[in-house]
Amino acid sequence: MTITLSDQDKSTLRTAAYGAVSLMAAAGAAGKPHKIAANGSIALGSATGLIGHVLADYPKGKDLAGKSVAEIADRVLPALTAAMNLLKKQDPAEADNFRGTVLIAVETAQIHQDQPSPAAAEMARKITAALDAARVAAADNGAAVRQDRPELRKAIEAIVDSGFVGVSLRVHDERGDWAGSAGAAELGGTAKPPINGHVRIGSTTKTFTATLVLQLVAEGKIELDTSASHYLPEFGLDERITVRMLLQHTSGVFNFSGEVYDDGTVVMGIPIPYGTTGKEWVDNRLKTYRPEELVRLALSKPARFKPGSGWSYSNTNYVLARLLIEKVTGRSVAEELRRLILEPLGLSGTMVPDASPEIPAPHAHAYYRYEDAGEQKTIDITRQNPSWISAGGDMISTLQDLHTFISALLGGKLMPAPLLAEMCTPRPTGIPNMDYGLGVFVVTTDAGTVISHNGAAVGHAALMSSTPDGSKTLVAALNCVDDADLSIAAAFQNAQQRLLNEVFGGGQAAPA
């Protein structure tokens, strides 16, 4: 019998697996594995009742009495791997989502246990190993490629020829899914960048942050047109600055990473990788900045304009948005991201690193070129502390996650329709054919409107664009040799433009 899973079936599988694994993990912490795991088994069976054929061998509660946590894991693994095997045949991307959801459950359970028991650790190891064994290695074997797209292959090869070390691309459109990579994961290497590897997404972070704020608006915890100082009185913000202005870049607040004024005047902020402070940033690239420190530095400088009277891209706006999220919820932005976006969408490769310099494998490498005592040096800066940019651009993600996120966001799955409309309502920026909503650029192309937000970290970059309904998406990851003079900038702009032309039919490329 041929089994076809609906979208609801897939969602049910993720939910059931998450609940069952969480309960099994709790069993180890409580020291009563058979009782709690029996409940987990019943929950798994009940939740998947309509698609029980997928999990035909799920263990019955009465069979689990007296079993250890690791033994219980052995009994549930066939159900999890059966689901993985079915998903990988019908929807490889959803198989990755399912795996990510289960691993989030395992990770969350371990975080909430002060001292995870050896049995629980063994359970986590077995679940991870089983899912990895069943997983479709779409990131490396090209399984996401369902048809030949020579124009996309040619485009990414041309991007590498323009000066990038490597590029990975994922496109979803009326012709299906296409994913591929070109160039190298490392300087001098021959291995291509992983198609679904981790990448520092830079300012694409802003779309995630804005989404969180709007979700909290939907929950009644924040009001868009209320003064930001109402929520963050400790900073002495101009009371005319509203939450909307932060998300829209119309607050006028000084950019802590520096400002370039219309007359060419440069006012420095913190040391950044570009301009005269490049070497200083390199030497201190593992330094930790706290968000409050960045905000106070910005507020010590004159505002760029009266609130609401202009548009100017400022990372400070989004650090304030992060602090606002944490203030009204009492939880970290990472916790809120997990609650409202990562877990509902099954985004296993997306994270807020805060001050950690690490980036999970697999990933392409990032590089930086600078002059030291008259000598040109190129170093690997894949490990870097992103706290210097904070919520202005610190997140890590994957192409699969970015596609899932922007498609779900614009498809109306993350917030009520009126708030999504507010998010995508354009405000003029002064840039031709490119306006700004709340955490997204609204780009005018020959083929219609594109919603976009690209991002550049040092040596890494991400592109994320979609039609307004989320049905056609373009996401890309690039790695390069960066430098203080932003020598790669022209090639980056051309890369964005070429991909935008190929997928959406032309128009201005949104800046990073």
C-alpha cells in the first residue's frame, strides 16, 4: 500500500515525536522511567492515531514497566526511524525538519536537567545515532535537486569566479526545489561548500527579531505605536521613538557600528572589521560586548534625525528590539526564538550564539585579509565572537531553515494577517525600487514585488528573498576573504543582482 502523508500528517509526526522524546527524557530525570515513558508512549500512539500505520510498532505502555530509559529508547527508535524513512522518500526537507524537532527535544531536555543521568545521556546518543543513520544526506548528495537548472548552476559558478571562495544556493519555485553549491568550503580546498551547512546570516537576523516582536504584539505584550521608552525606561530614550520606528529604522538613533553622513563625514562607533579599525577588530575578535553596552554607546552620540522624520539603517534599533523582547517576556531572545519560531517550524540549524565564537559543523570557512607590519596576512576567522553586532546580525542558520522560515512567515503561519501586512508595508528609504517594512526590504522588480533581507557577517553572507506569498524563495550562503576595504562588496552586490534576476526576473538587490 502506498502511503501519502499530508502536511497535517507531517506536523502531527513532529509534534508526537517531540512530546514522546521529551517525556522519555523527563523519565530519566525523575527516576521513574517506566511510568513516565508509558505516558510518553500513550501520547505518541494517540497523537499519531490517524497515521498509525507509520508507527505500527510503537511500544504500548504496559510493555514498558521496569525498563530503563535506554531500553525504552530502543523501543521507540523504530517508530522514529520509520517516520524518517517514510519522510525521506516523500519530502527530504521535511525529513530534516523531523530530525531537527526530535534533536531539539533531546537538547531541551538535557538543558533542563542540572545533572543529566548516564541513562538519559545514552538515550540521547541512541536517538541521535538512529536519526542520523536514517537521515537523507541531502546537504551533500544533492537529493534536493529534482531537475536540471543550468542557469542556476552557471550563476553560482560565475559568483565564485567573481571572487568568492564558495557559494551554496537553494531555490523553490513553480518548477520545484533546486539546491547546489560551487567553489570551495576552504581556501585551497577541493570540497564544495555544504549545500545545507551552517552560515552566519548577518543582518538577515533582523527579520527573525522583527518577527518575534510582532508575535509578541499578537500576544498583547507589546504595542507597535507605544513609546519604546515605556518598555525600556532605563536608557532615557527619546519618548517620541516608538517600537514601530525601531523595526522600521526611522528612530534616528545613532548606529553603534558607526555612521557615514550625507556629506561624507564618518563618526566612529565600536571597532568594526571595516575602515580604520579592521586590525583592532581582528586582534579583539573574541571580545564580548553586552547589548546594553552597545545601546549606551549609541545613545551617547547625537541622533541622526528627529524620530520618524527620516530613514537610516541602524543596528542599534535591533539591539533595542532584542532588549525589549527580553524585558517584556522575562526570557532571553534565544528562548523566545525557540518558543515562537524554531520549535513550531522545526528549525534545527538556527540559533542565537550570543557571545559564543563557535559555529556548528558542517560549514564553509570565513577569512579576513589585513596588513600587519607591512605584510599582508589572510587568516581563518570562522570562529569569531558575534556579540559586537548582537541582534543587528549575530544569528546562525542553514539554507533549509531560511527557506522554511521565509516561506512560513510570508505564508501567514507565524502571525495574524493584519500584522504580516504591517510588516510588509513599505516605507521609502531613498534607495530606488527598494523600501523597508518592519524587518524586511520590499523590493520592486520587473516581475513584481520581492520581500527580502540579506545579511553579511565577516567572511560569511546570506541571501533570503521571496515572493510576498512565500511560494517562491531564494536563499544562498557565501563565504569569502573579507578585508577592511570591503573589497568584496562590488562582487557581493553583483551576486545578489544576478540571482535576483535569475529567480525573480530582475530588480534592485536588497543590501546586506
